[in-house]
Amino acid sequence: MGKIPCSFCRSSSRRRPKKAAQSLLSPLPQPPSQTGVCSPPINNNGSGLVGSGGGGAMGKVKKKAGGARLWMRLDRWGQTELIEWDKSAIIRRAAIPARDLRILGPVFSQSSNILAREKAMVVSLEFIKAIVTAEEVLLLDPLSQEVIPFVDKLRKLLAKMSSSQVENDVNVSRGGKRLPVSEAVDEQYELPFEFQVLEIALEVVCIYLDSTVKDLERDAYPVLDELAMNVSTKNLERVRSLKSNLTRILARVQKVRDEIEHLLDDNEDMGQLYLTRKWIQNQQSDASLGVVASNSTTAPFLICVDLVPPGAEVQ
């Protein structure tokens, strides 16, 4: 009777590894196949779906679409359109360095910068992120609640400028002299296109900051009155929160003020911001080059005619 449990233990200890080995060697159960469903192909490197398949292609497309942002293009002739552009498209169109787009990103959302480039002006004033050229404005996130007043004012300006352009065309049709775009506009508005856009941006930002200060002031007086009647931890905490908000607003206002003073103190930077003058000079130089090229094509024929002796027939 005492040997039976021992023999049973030995037999069971010998059979357990066999069962374990059989379980390891046995194939895993496969899930039931579904009719009409094909498994996607797998790359040899185990990275997932094949690039030609739907999953990989959709992943790449989503990544490219994520880099594109919504822009509004407003030109000086009154045309407006909403376009999704990525960084490379903006760099090619505005001819600005890639590092300038970082100023328009979310990292510098509370900063204020006005940069002058060869063919564009990069404007970052609070919530207004724009690239201004002598012909158009590229505005980032135009559907934002704070940016809408800037868009409305800019559209009114462009409507006036387009009407002045129409008057200039009518003057030419009646036999008058065509004025350059800058002169036709400056006679009525004095400032060139890019400075008018910058003026509107500063006006909208100042109005927004002023309204923010007024809202804070309206909320501060009742809290201060309550603190004067009852000094408590709750009232002190409310006053501290109001003071923190006021400090942040003052810092934002100081950034805008410092940027404006920096531009006004530097004549060279102010001259670089005059994009319309550069644009007109480039147009005039292109026109003069076209005249020189046309003259160079007719010069050989004139020389040949001069070499023909008088009385002879030119073949």
C-alpha cells in the first residue's frame, strides 16, 4: 500500500514533461476564417502593412495633411480665398527663411515680432500671425474668434483699394495717364499697402488688449471692495488671482510696445519694411531688361542695313 503512491508520483513526474513538450510542439489554434475578409499583406521586416496597401498609404497621407495649416490669402485687388498650405508651400510663395515660420507657431503664441525680409514682412502680434508682401497678405488661422475683426477691417481696406484701382483704369481709358499702383493708392490713403495692413493689425491688437484690461478692471473693483470689508483667505486669493492676470496683460502690452519702439528707433529696419518701393523697383528693372533685350534682337538687322552701299537693293 505504501509503494503505490510512490510509483504514482514517479509515473506522473515522468509524464508531465512529455505533456508539456507535446503542448509546445502542437500548433496554436487558428481563429475561424471569415468569408469575404482578406488579411492585409505584411512586410518582411515586420513593420506592418505594405506601403502599397490602404493602411500604409493612409498613414502617410494623414501625416502630410497634419503639417498643413489653414491660411487666408487676401491680395491688394480684393480677392480672398482659404487654402491649406504646408511649410514648404509658404516658404516658396513668400520667399522667407524656414526659421521665420517658427515665430508664427504655437511656441511663440504670446510673443510680438515684426521682421523685415527681402520680399515679405513677418508679423506676429498676439493672435495675428501673418506674412505681408507688396501684393497680398497670408493670414494664419483666419477663422479664430480674435482674428475675425482683423479680417473684416482688412476686407474693407481692400475694397477701397480695388475701387481706386478701377478709377485708375477708367482714367486710362479716357486718355489719361496710368499711375503706378502705389501712387494711385497713396494719393488717397498716403501709406503703402504693407504699412496699412500693419496699422490695422496694431489697431486690432490694441483694441483687444484694451478691452481685456477693462474687463479685468470691472471684475477687480467688487473684489477689492469686498476685501476692504472682510479680510479673509478667500478674498485674498481672489485678489491674488486678479493681480496675476494683470501682470500677464502688462507683460503682453510691454512686448508689443517694445517691438514698435524698436522699429521706430531703427531707420534701416523701417526702410526694409517698405516693400512696395522694392516691388516697383523690381518691376521697373524687369521692364528695362525687356527693352534692352528687344533692342539687342533688332541691332544685327540695323547693322546689316548700314553696310549696304547706297543705291543697292537689300535682299
